[in-house]
Amino acid sequence: MARRTIKPSVLTRRRARLYMPNTAVIQRAALADDGEGGQTETWSAVAGGTVDARIDPLSGSGDRIEIEALKESTLQPYRLSLEWGAPLQDGDRVVINSETYEVLSLDTSHDGGVAVRAVISRSR
């Protein structure tokens, strides 16, 4: 019987998902006619956007870049990690445990092909 070989990157992604205890639903805005000549913003789930997730508060030293970007904001920032390949974009929203978060910025500095990362905050 032939042995099946798994690429190291695939194995690493599988291991990373073990540390993602939550499920996130990625939502994206679209404009719809309101029937009175204007438009209304509506949010809906993105195809393929229900993914494994982990959310952690940004702490300080290692998160300096993200915290600098939010210095003037009163929002509590969090780091979001999603399974690799999640269709997350700037401006999306993410719903985790019935809480809605706004994507403030994608974090490509730790890409490595293992997880999709972003800085988020609770929606007001």
C-alpha cells in the first residue's frame, strides 16, 4: 500500500486550526435600492465565509504597530486569526459568538500561509 505524503504547509494549517476554538461568519456590505430613490447598506454572509477563528485582545509590546494605528480611537482592538484561505477583506464585518466586529486592517506581516489575520474592534 502506497504512503500518502502531506505537504508541510498543509500539516501546519491543520495544526493551526486546533487553536481556533470559535466559528466566525464573515459579512460584506452591499448597497441596495431603498425604493425611494436612495440606497441602503445591507450586510450578508460571504460565500465560504463561515470559518474557524480565534480572537485575542491586543496586548502591547508585540502589537505595537496595530496599537499605533488605533491610537486616536476609543475602540478596544482585538487580533483575529482565521483559517487559511478565509475570504476576509478590509471593511468586512465578522460575527463571533453573536458579537459583531469590524475589520480595521488586515495583518499581512505574519502571513506565512498558515492563518489569515486582522485587527478588529466591536461594532458600535
